[in-house]
Amino acid sequence: MKKLDFIIIGAQKSATTSLYKYLKPHAKIFMSSAKEAPFFSKDELYYAGWDNFVDEYFEGAPHDLFWGTASPQYMGNHLTPARIHKMMPDVRLIALLRNPIDRSYSHYTMSVRRGNDGRDFDAAVEALLKPEALQGARMTMPVTKPDNTDEDESGHYLVWSEYGRILGEFLKYFPKEQLKVVYMDDLTAEPEEVYRQIINFIGIADNDHIPANIGKVYHKGGTQRIIPERWREALKSNSIFRFVWDRLPENLRIRIRYLYEQKNIKKASTQEGPSQQAKNKLILHFAEDVKQLEKITGNKVPWPEFHSQVLAESKQSQQAANEKYTELKVLQ
């Protein structure tokens, strides 16, 4: 049975849906029928076997085309590098990366929208920066909620943004030549050029084709929902719905969750974003990991927060905040 030629391994909340949509129309590419097709990270799919997966997601796909999937969960699962290599040692890997602070915040807003996190972002950052929380999240996957409707990822915002560490794990199994790192900033600024680079990396010599949808942004995030959460909770508690949902195949539940997430987003009326205090903490947290990423790519990241001067200012600001906090504690 034919294997994949390339995999978009992540990162989640980093325009992987857009890249999937750009590649799908290419005459020499066959993308999986659903964007969310996490064969290597979903035990139910993995242990059912590759042939079953192909029958579901690549039905009728010609073998002379380049087969690909976009499964951003792969950068969040410590088992996937070994699993992919065992079955497909020659596959090409594409990592689409977003500023780790922005990615973490976007991941948080998705959890809020799903009803999985009631904390403000500062409180979430404070809790997730604890050493035991970081270590635990790096070695575990989100647990499917008891109602079987989605997974609670509220403990994984930060560790899924540690790109240097994650890609370092993939490079224990794959040579650098099989890994293409792309920045979301570049895909947004120069979509046609980045598209050509990716097509060339996949192995397609004729890269003159530019899709009509190039540059279009898909799957914008936010914390606000179109469908009120109380309606969703009422549906989940309905016995008929529960009976039907629990008997659906896992791959169909994945598709339904994905479509629901795409359609149930309302643009916020005010600009959202992390506080400066949270940003400073995250700059310091991700600084060493970003250095590791730069060693892997051989280039500076396009995120100004992690350039030396700004990083030094963040350290000073955080130190001042810590001193102020200590003073207040003493006065109390």
C-alpha cells in the first residue's frame, strides 16, 4: 500500500488549514479528504492499521500523485516521530511555525471557546509555567473528555509552542534534509514564494501553478462562539445524541469536531491578546527554545521579541515586576 510523500506536522494554530487548502487543488498532489487526519497520534486510527486509514482518507487516490496530510497534532505528541519513521522513513516533513507567544494565546482562546478553560490568560500562564506542569504536559497527551466530544488541551498551550525541543525530537529520527521549516509570518507576507518553496521541497519540479485561493486566510480564531455554549451542553446531555455520537467511528467524530470549530467562531468586538506581563514571562520561557530552533534552521526567527535587545528589556521588566511583587508581599 502506498505511503505518504509529505506530512504537515504542525504547529497547531499556525495556518496549517490555509496551507492544506493551498496545496489541495494542485494537479500533482492528493491531500487527505479531511484536513484533520491524525493517524500517528490517534491510537484508534493507528492500531486500526494503515490500509483502513487509506480507505477512509485516500479513497480513489491515484498512486502516481504526491500524497499528503496536514495533522498539526503531530508536533504535540511525543510518540509521533518514532511512529512516522517506523512506517515512512523517507517521508518529507513540513513544520509551519507561528510566534510561540501568539500560538499559545490562540490555543488558549480555542480552549475557552470550547468551554475547557475558565481562567484568564495570565492565570493560565502562571499555572502552566510551573516545572511540574511543564514536564507533565511534555510527556502526556490531552485526555478525551468524559462526554467523548473533544479533548481538553488546557494544559498544553506552552509545551506545544516549544518548537526547538519538538523538532529536535523529530531530527533524532529524520535527517534535516527531510524537514522544511516555514514561518507563518512568511506565508502571510509572501504566500506565492513560500508556496513555490514548499512545492519544490515536496519534489514537484513544475511549480508554476499558483492556486486561486493563495493568500486567503482560513480558520480565524477567537474566544467568542456563534452557537451559545449552553446549547452545546444541552445537546451533549441529550440521551439520543449521546447514543448516536458514542457509536460514530473515531475518524467521523474528528471531522465533525473540526467542522464545528471552523464554523462556530465569531470575530471579537475588541482586540484580544496577552497582557504585557504574560508576554514577558513567555519571552523568558521560550528564549532558550528559540535559540535551539535557530540552530536547527541556521537562521534567525522573524519574531522581534526574541532578538537580543528586546529580550534583555523583557528580562529587566520581569525583574522589576518580581521586585514590586516582593515589596507588596512584605508590606502585607
